[in-house]
Amino acid sequence: MSKKPSLAAALNSFDKKPAKAPQEEEREAVQAVQKPPSRKGKKIVAGHFDPEVSRQFKLIGAETDRSLQDMLAEAINDFFQKQGKPPIA
């Protein structure tokens, strides 16, 4: 008759590290991705608009050969100046 392993031996062979939730693994993977130098020290400023707003930005960008980032910076700076603040975008 073979001897059964002890409970202590079975527990010692078990991985003691708790399993991570999928969301936690995804968050760690996103954090591990290096930001490009152009984004270091920057924050996202965003909003939700009708799809037509996005389409119009794309059309203007194609017509003027400008990026969305450039057009938004111009609009934000215009707004800051209108409010009596320095253009910093």
C-alpha cells in the first residue's frame, strides 16, 4: 500500500502566489508599455462629441495637411486667449 502525501507537503508544492484578476494583469501590461518621449509629462484632455465633429476635423485636417493634435492646440490656445490666459497648449 502506498503512503498518501501529507497535507503540508501538498500545500508546500502549491504556488503560494495568488492568481491575478484579468483586469489587474491588463493594467500592469499597459503600465509596462513605455510612453514615447513626446508624451512624457503630458496629460490627455478629451471629450465626447457627435461623430460629425470627428468627421469634420478629419476633413479639415486633410484639406489643410494638419494633425488633429495641431488643430486642437490652436483651438485651445484661442480659447485661453479669449479668457485672458496665456496660450500654453
